[in-house]
Amino acid sequence: MVVTGLCFVAVTALVKTLQGRLPAAEAAFLRYAMGLVFLIPMWGVLRQQRPTPRQWRLHAMRGVFQTIAVAMWFFAMSRIPLAEVTAMNYLNPIFVTLLAVFVLGERLAVRRILAICVALLGAVIILRPGFRTLDPGHFAMLVTASGFAASYLIAKILSGEVPAGVVVGMMSVTVTIGLAPLAWMVWVWPTLWELGVLFGVACFATAGHFTMTLAFKAAPVTVTQPVTFLQLVWSVTLGALLFDEAIDPWVIGGGGLIMAAVVFITWREAILKRRVTPVVGETKQ
């Protein structure tokens, strides 16, 4: 999970180096288009699938939510500090927990409601509305968190019906297709350096999900989840050293509250022998 965190922070740092030179939709499209190379080993499995009309609809719906979330994430990266993006990413599992009530019929016990309230308080501390001017990137991150949450829940439904490789593969294909027209409308020819950066993003994202899978096999989620808080520490450090971003104690404190709430919910689900809430990073693609 330590390596996973480093991989995901590398993803955000590489995107940050583009400094908005490429439109968000185009950068996201190129990242996914180049990432399709990692689907080559599972191409045979994808060709053998015969999804039902319902499964096609679910794949398409997930593609729409994931496309919106990814585009908004790339946009936010060009607008707000690295640490704020990382801290607000911690909201993804909280949004999943809330949506699961309506999508999967989950029940919210008092403890989980209190944990969600603590996480939302953490988000308010990060944003501090009324005490500073909010950037469109902050609102984009809220859209990102809700989009990734919806995508995750659809993937959870599909994972009980089709192989995991198919769920991942179809997501990559549908998101690439969904981003293509958005990228075309704002297309700017990228340099070789920018293409190299985005290919690096695809590599680190893939490596992060691989090492996260290894971590899940080696230890229970209640052990691996707290380690993800290190991502915020590394993001704050990289932001200060590489991008001259000020260290904001409000962001660290708010992110810590959100992370504590996620760890508590995860621990409770482990005791109850079920897992709906994803770990931090599991909703990233």
C-alpha cells in the first residue's frame, strides 16, 4: 500500500507538470487511449464475452459516470493545489457509502452517519466557504468524487456477473470513447514530452492498481486503509518542493478527518463481515 500511494501521487504530480497546457478533456483522453495497451493481454477474454442488454446498459452508464469524473479530475488538477486534490479524493469512499443506500439498499447505522458527518466536516474545513474564494476546481472535485462513486457501485454490480478483467476492460474502452468527442472539440496538438508524461500517468495508474491488489491479498483492508493517509503527506511535500505550493494546515486537518471517517467505516464493515465502502484509491482509474 505504501508503493500504491507513491504510484497514485506520481500520477497526480505528472498531471500537475502539464500545468494546463493541454485541455483537461484531451489530456484525459490521451491518458486512457495510451492505457489501452495494457488491455492487450485480456483482449481474447473481451472478445468471448456476450453481454446481455442489461449488462450493456450498465457498462455504458459506468462509462458515462467515469468519463465525467475523469475529465473533472484533470480539470481540477490544472486549477487547485496538489494537496487539495488528494485530500478531496478521500471523499470518494464517503460518496460510495451514501449512494449505496439508494443503489444497493444499504442501511446507515448511527455510527456510520456520524462518521459521514465527520467526513463532510473535513470537506468544509478544506474548502472553508465564506473565508476564501472557491475555485471551479474545488467544485470539479466534488463532481469527480460523486462520479467515481457511481462508477464504483456499477462496477460492484457487474463484478458479480462478469469476470473482473471484463469490468476493467470495458471501463477503459467506454471512457476512451466517451472522452474522444470532448477531446476533439478542444484539440491541441501535444508535444512528444506531453505524450510521454501522459503515458507515464497510464503506467503509474496501472502499477498502482496492481500493487493495491497485492496489498489486499497480503493483509485485511482495515490494515491497508490507514496507510493511504501517507498520500496526503507526500502530496503536500511534492506540492511544496516542486510546485511552490504553500503548506495549508487546514487541508491537512480536513483530509485527516475524512481519512479517519473512512477508516472507521471500513473497520465497522470488516466487523460486520461485509464491504461496500472502497478503500481510498480503489475508485481511481
